Amino acid sequence: MESSIASLVRQDAAEMFGSFHLGDTELVLPVAAVQEVVNYPSVVTQVPLAPSYLLGLFNLRGRLIPIVHLGEVLELPERGPREGAKIAIVEFRQGRVGLLFDATGEILRVPAEQKVMFSGIDGAPSMIGGALKLDGGQRILQILSVDALHRLPDMPMPRGDAQASDPARLRAAQGQRRQGVSFRVNDTRLALPMGAIHEIIRVPELLSSVLASELCLGMLNLRGNTVPVVDFARFLGLPSTASPTAVAGDFEDARRIVVLRQKDMDFGLLVDDVESIVSYRDEELLAIPSFHAEQPPLFTGCISREAAPDILLIDELALLSDATVADITQGHRELYSVESTAERGQGKRRSGVRETYVTFRLEQLMGMRIDQLREVIDFPSDMMQPPGAPDYVRGILNLRRKLVTIIDMRSLYGMKSYADVRAAKVLVVENDEEKFGLVVDAIENIVTIDVADKLGVPGVLRNQIDPALRNDMRDVVELPDQRTLLLLDASPLKERLSGRTMH
């Protein structure tokens, strides 16, 4: 307990306190300060760059609650597993904070003369704000001061609750469904808005850079542009489990480099895996408390999903304006020439028009223009089975109150059927008001290609593929890693499906 000056505070009436156990220490909180007590949640979302005493966030009826590890704050020994732990929810800065305890105790009605309050050093409140003298002084319980939480370094500052309840804001945001690319860094799920991503590529053998460090792994040459590559796990303060080296042609490596554009220079983030394309509305995002008052919040909000880990949505402007990112990109811009005008003139003439594709596996490597795609979801386990449906219709899915016809693309194109479809992904596309979910083996990357690089499907290849696929796939392109990408046009496919299936 911090050294302080004790002064007796008298009240006219008794006060109610709730007691909690933390190791061998018994603490109390005024009942009026406690909103509720809940069990330790089964799902806790870790927040990168958060202070060490913050265990993470959990979703309590649509609101993200930060969990404060009181044992660390009070320098008490760690108690081990938290399955039976309790979280006391208290009001703090117009928001709510969860305080971790090992167990609840009892409710106490304490007369004023049995309560002693402390004055902290220089008048500032101490984490232990006083004590209760019970059983004639034989039992001393320490009073935890909620007001003293603001003294903790980088204490979470709740934000967004007032905006979220603003009817005008909700009406303005309705209908603005956005897309983001979700990926994994260590065990944390993150996402960037689709518009922030230039492209996503496999990890090549990185070039050495004089600016290389634990954070900057090196650089790569992307069509003549120098791209510094940052270990995103280290940037976020997470354990880095990936080696920066890569073996050419190692297609089993799940790691990817997410390429963003910082002014006139590209910038790469090494992530452990790119998982999906997610769809969200602004008003659906759960507000994330900010931790650094002097810096813009790195996260826009949290995308909460049923039976799946929450996803932290990154604010690309805050990321690209970060001082470390700016130093790395500026340093490479000054040290390494991008490509001379003469070199550009000697190369292949470009059309200047580039298109972005989501690449996926369907026996072969295929791609679909990203503007034809609404989102990517996991293969659903619960679907309605319409009687008399064609073999290629897996079922009807209720996706946010919209019916989606799930199409087995292998069956549609006469390919070998799935041995286990549970690991498959579903590309959600729209045709007017009708939605289809196209089942594919796996999602690969997001790439941009020059329209001038497209080639018509060779006649020999066209004669070998299924007639239905032949109608939907008319172009191919060679990727920088020498693989051939078959370009699937969703427009004729959707028209054909709309004529064959009805909800």
C-alpha cells in the first residue's frame, strides 16, 4: 500500500460494499460503483500496442469492455488459469472498464465510523483509497479507488459510445456497406479497408537494405518499384514467429506481404496469413478504447462475428502517418531509385489501365475482379435444403436476412467433388437483388494486373475445359512468379445462374 495520511471520514448512513478476492488479498468496491459482475469471458480480443496490464477486450452486449489486470497493477503474484475468475464492470470516464478478480466475496453494510479514507501523495488518489475496519479491527479490507484508474499509464479512454447512439449518425451510415481484407498476425485478427490495399503478394526472397533492422526485414522489387517490407508483428508489439527468409516456389508458405501505397512509394506489411474479405457497415463497428492520448488511434473499430474471432479494423491513415512507417518509406525513397524514365521507356508498352483481382483455388489458380465480389465467408454449416434443386446447389443460406444460393463450383464445372468441403471458402456475388455464394477451395491473394497483359485462352486449353467454364473464362495472365492465372468473369456466370435457380 502506498504511504499516505489517513483521515477519518464520517457519514450519516452506512454504505454498501462488495468484497472481491485477488490472491490472498481481499478488496472491496462501493456497490454504487459496480455496474455488474460477470464471469471471465471465453473470447478475449488482444489489442496490439496496449499496456501490459490490459488483458484485452470482450464484447458485453454490443459494447467492448477493456479488462484491467489488477494483480499486475497492485504487483500481486499471478494466480494462473482464469477459468473461474470474475470481472467487475465499473463506470469510468463515461465508459465502462472490467476489473479482474479471482472470486467474489460478500456484500457488506458498513457504518461510517468503520471506514477510513486515505489521501494520496500530493493530493492525487491512490489505487487503495481507504480501508474498512471490521470485527473490532481484526479484519481489515482495502478499498479500491476507481477514480485512481486514470493515473495508470495509457489507461484506455472509452470512445464512440455517444456517436454510436446518435440517431442522425446511424441514419447517415445506413446502407454504406464496406469491404475489408482480413489477415492474421500471430493470433490476432486484423483487417484493412479494401481501398487501402494496393495488392497482396506471396513472400519472395527479399533484397537486402542498408536500412534493414528487426522491424524492416528488407525490400522487394515490385514491377520496378522499391517496396520496404516491415514485420507487422514486431510493429504491433506482438511476438514474431515468422522468419524473413523465403524459398522461391514455396507455395505452402501461408505468409503474405500486404502492399499499401505511401504517397509515391509502396510499403509492405509481412503478415502470417490472409484469411478473407469481410463486409461491414460503419454503425456495426464496436468502438475500441484508445490508449495513447498524444497519438491518433490505430484502430477504427472492431468487427464482431458470431462463433468467430473478432477482427480489429486498422485505420490506414493512422498507420501510414506513423513516424516509424514514415521514416522507413522516406529513407528508402531517398536511398533507392525507383526506376529511371529511360528504363521505363525501354520496357514493354503498358496500357496504363490496371485491374484488381482476388485469386483463389478451384483445382487450378483462378481470379475474379474484386469489384464483382461482395465478400468472402467460410463454408456455412447450417443451410436450408430446397427440394428439387440442381446437384450444384448446396443449399440456401440466410446471411444477415438476405438469402444466398450456395453454388458448388466443382459440381457446376464438372470437376472432382470435395472429399471434405468444410475448409472451403464462399465468394458472395450479386446479380441485381439475387445473391449467390460460389464455393471455392481456398483464397490465395489480391493482385493487380495490367489490362495489356491479358491473353485470350489458347484454343488447345479451351477445348480441354468444361463448356460451362469455357463460357465464363476467356482470358489468362502470367503472374510475376511464372504461374498462370485463369480469369473468371462473374457476369455471364451470374446471368446463367439467375436463369436456372429461383429462391
